[in-house]
Amino acid sequence: ALALTAPDTGRVATAKQPRHWRRLLTCASAGVGDDVRVTLPDGRTVDAGQAAGPLAELLGRPVVVAQQRADGAVVERPDPEDVLAHGLDADVDAPTLEIAQGAPGGRFVDHSPVHLITTATLDALGVEALRYRPNVVVATPPGTEPFVENGWLGRRPPLGDVVLVPTLPTPRCSVPTLEHGALPRAPHALRGPADRNRVEVDGFGVLPCAGLYARVERTGTLRVGDPLDVT
């Protein structure tokens, strides 16, 4: 719903560019009624509308809290394997990427409104779901092959009352490898997909992927335990 942007460039702040923005992962946010509250690493909690100043102090650079995504909004996205090879503070090439290409409206999402991943994939990679930031974690039965999500493209799986349309395998960036609050760095969160699941992502090339992006064809309420039918 909200994002931080850099006032000099208008680019959306994201730890995909860890050199500038990785300390954002020391913060947390939560909806409180109609408001959003941001919790800083020192324990202070501020309304999102008042967060730009404290966050600028934390990050060492000015930011603006944006409520609407501008058309063509971009982020800096260095090649995550370059970041692993050269270090978080290395000045590696950082091409820009337009966000929300699979999402209408003004929301700040990487590509599509929904990102899901299976426990089969998470368990095979040994990565906490939190690092990949999915909306939905699908509990798969024992014996399910990892990266089973790759085969769901072209289907329209109902999830509870909702119908999803898969759009792309989810390319992995640097973010899952970084510290997340109390969680330490985890280079294997990228190296695992890089070694085991490089797939063609329409419009982006062959990339390390884990999980699946989807758009919503029929809206509804999701509940813990709802079945996902991919038959």
C-alpha cells in the first residue's frame, strides 16, 4: 500500500539494492485500523505518515513516504549473484526494473498481486518463508517435488473462494540473503535456486526462481487451511 521513494530520483527504496537500503529490513510495519505503523530497530513505533524523518536517520539518506505508485515506477536491482560475489557495499552495476508490471492500480508490488510458494520448495532449500515474503505458503504432501510451482503456469487454480492466474515463476533477488530482523544472512537463499531452478521467465530471461507470481481473477476471502486445487 505504501512505499519509500528517493526524492532525488523518484525510485522506490528496496533492499534489492542492499548497498543503499538493506537497513529497511531491520524495521517492521503493521496495519492498525486504517493506519500503518512502522517499528524502528530501537523499538520506537511511528505512524507511516511521520516515518520519513526517522527512516532517513536510519538509512543515512532522505526518503519520502509515497501512497500511490507512479506510472513506470522503478527500483534498482543489481544482479544478486554480483552482490554475493562482490559484497553488499560494492558499487556493482544496478539496472532499473519497472515494478508491478503484472498488477493494475497503484500498489507497490514487485510484479503481481500474489506471490505463493510451497513447503516442498522451502524445505528443499532450507529457507524460512519470511525471507521470500510470500502472501501464501502452500502446504504440500510428503514426496512433493521442490519447485512444483513451475508447472502451475497456464492453470487457474482456485484457492478457497479466490481464483488465481499464475503469471511468472518468481525470480529471486538479493533480499532473501540479507539479515531479516534477528535472522542472519543466508546466501543459500539465492544459491539454492541458482543451482537447482534456473528457468525461463517471460520477458526477463533465464533466472534463479523459487515460488510463483499470480494475479487474481476472482476475489474473495482467504483463510488459513483453504485448499489450493491445481489439478
